[in-house]
Amino acid sequence: MLSSTRVTYFAILSILRPVAVHSGALFLAMVLTWLVISPLQKLILPQTKVQGISATLIYLPFGIKIISAFFEGWRSVLYLLPGAVLASVLFMDLSWTSSRTYISLCISYGTAPLIFSAVNWASHCAHHPAPSPELSWRKLIAVGFLSSIMISLLIHIFYVYPNTQSVDIRINAIKFALGDMLGLITVLVLLPPVLNFVLHRAKPR
């Protein structure tokens, strides 16, 4: 009985731990973006508001989504979901009674895993050898770029344009995609020293 309880405890812990890590990272990125980066951007570059819609120049949550999808695949959607819902409730003015909101969330968090799966399938069919770390980073950047374009276009088509039909989808999509890519690059630059600091502090003294 004790052994069964212990197995159940470790099974639950193995599920909750990645959820806490990925959702926690996503929520922290949201907090930094909305409470630090966006106010500074409005103060320094007020002209970046595009046709009534505020485009964040450095959108950190996108970096978390891509990295999570890179390491976890489709499981990243489940791991990020609690943080995504919490951040959306606190920082985004979304209509939870509209189907477009849920379609937008599916697009935002499902596009990167879909592209990674397609790239992995194509590599497997082509019998490519195991990728080197350098190729893996190139794949991460490439998929991040494709995801930023696809997510931005699809979100504007399904969510933004029906609500604000006067916007130029192409221009807005490019500017939002640019913010996504700068967010990804920023996270990739900041993540290694942050992880090193956390792991160093976690070591027993």
C-alpha cells in the first residue's frame, strides 16, 4: 500500500513539475512584458502603436513558447496552459464567451509544436543523422521564425481583423512577428545565465 502511494505521489510530481516550470516561466515572461517592457516602450517609442493596436517590440512569452515546444513537443501545450490562461485573464482583454478567443489560443500555443513535428517527420523520412547542437539551435531559430509569421497572420485573420477591419493585416503581422523574434532572441540570450544562477543557488553548500 505504501509503495503504491509512493508511486502515485511521484507520478503526480512528474506531471506537476514540468507544468510549474513551463507555466511559471511563461507567466514570468508575461509579467515582464506587460509590466516592464510595454510601459517603457510606450514612454520611449509611443509611435509603435500600430493602427490602434499596441505591438510589443520584445515579446518574451513567444520565446518561452518556442523553447518549450522545442524540448517538449506537443506536451508543451499542456505544460503552458495554466500559465497561459492565468496570464490571459490578468493581462489581456479577451472575451471568454467568444470562440475566436479559444481559436486564437490554439493557434498561439499549437503552431510551434505542429511545425517542430513536421520538421522532425521530414528529417526522419529523409534519414538524416541525429542533429548536432549547432543544427538544433538553427532549427529552433528557423521554426521560431516560421511560427512567428504563421501565428501573427492567423491571429490577425481570425481574431484581430473581424474586430478591427480597418487594420492592414500584412503590416501588423510583420511588426508582431518582429516583436516575437526579438522576444525569442532575448530569451535565448538571457536563459543560460539565469539557469546557471538558479542551478548554482540550488547546489548544497
